[in-house]
Amino acid sequence: MVKPAREQSFGDRMRELRGDMPQDEFARRARQAGLKKWTRSTIAKIEGGQRELKAGELCLLPFVLHVAFDDLIPISKFVDLGSDIPKMEAKLLHRVMGGRVPRPAPGPHETPGRAEPAEAEEKAARALGWSVDEVTTRALRLWNLSLTGERERRLIKQLGGRHADPRSQQAIRGRITRRLLVELAGTLTEKKR
């Protein structure tokens, strides 16, 4: 059994679903479904990651591929939604596409997934000897969340709905942050292998 990729784009998934159908035939079917400007070259660019799918195009793909819309969602752990957009867990995207939009994260200061540096990212950068941008980029690659977002996600999971006073929460955050720094530092050693 082939292990699914860690990250996949809609273009990758489109290539998988097209199977052995030639790109010319796929382009012809796409034009019949309403994608009037699609050519073999368009398909090659989308599948090769040189062109992103537009929302309207994505909506018409089930008619071209004869699959359910949900089947278009990449089967990897993370979905590459396009340039300048953070990657998203595929299971979260499935829930969102199914109409189950997650509630905003608790806490007034942080939305998990936010890629803007916060105090935790700045401290992590100093501790690791990296730039804040490098901490943010590696965190997004590793967890699909900022360091602060992943820390808050783990805090919520650890508390499991129980109340903890602010001082206890801060202590838990400290322990979680130390574990996250070890995980981040591990991305540097993995890259060297």
C-alpha cells in the first residue's frame, strides 16, 4: 500500500482522479462542462503547480471527473490551498466543505493558524538562533499553525474543558512551548539528513 503524501494540492488530486485519461481528452470534457478556455496546456499547468484553480473551476470539476465534490479534496494530511495561503489539514477542509465550520478559537489574542509573529515566536527565534520568519515558516510547515496557535491548541486539548487559573495555564503553556521548541529544532536535523 502506498503511503499518502504529507501534502497535496488540488492539481495533484486532479491528476490522480484523471488517471490514464489523456490531457487532451480531459480538456475536451472540461470545455463541455463549461470551462471554455481549458486546453491541454491549462491542465498541465494546474497539475504541475504553475497555475492555481479558481473557485468556479473547482466547482465544475465534479462534472468533468464524474466524482463527488468531496472526492476532489486531496487525500494527504495537509492540503496546499495555493500560494500565500497557509496549508490546511485535509480532515478540517472536509468538515468545512460539509458545512461544519469550526468556532473561533477561545482567547482574545490568538487565532490558531495566524502566521503573524507573536511574543512566543520572537522568544523562540532568540532561543533557536533563527529569524522570526524562519520560526513562523517552520511552524506552519510542521503543524499548519503558528507556534502560538499550536501552543494554544495543545493547551485547550490538555485542559479538556476543565478550568485552570491563569497562573496554572501559564505554567502549562511554558511546558508546551518547551516541547514545541524541541520539535521545531528537530526540523533542522531532519533537513540535514
